Amino acid sequence: MNRRAFIKILELNGVYFDHHGSKHDIYKHKETGKIIPVPRHSEFSNEFLKDILKEIPRK
């Protein structure tokens, strides 16, 4: 999965961009405040996405 599609899924589940880190972009969940670091490389495995979505409440 490419980075753009991954971020779109996060945003649909209540996650927003917070700031740039040195090697990751930092996103936060609106309700819980959970911090989600997103690496800047272009491809993500589906397992990575599943692990992230387990940690945030989904709509």
C-alpha cells in the first residue's frame, strides 16, 4: 500500500497530521490523543496498517 492511501485510511478513522519529525510524520487521533508515527518511505505492508488500526478506535 502506498503512503498516500495509508494516510487517507488513517484520516477516515479520526487521525490528523500533527507535525513533522526527523524521519516520521506525526499523526494524532482526535478522540484519544494517541500518537501515530508514520514513516516517510513510500510503501507500507498491510500488516503495518492492521497493527496501527488495532490501536485506534475505528468509525
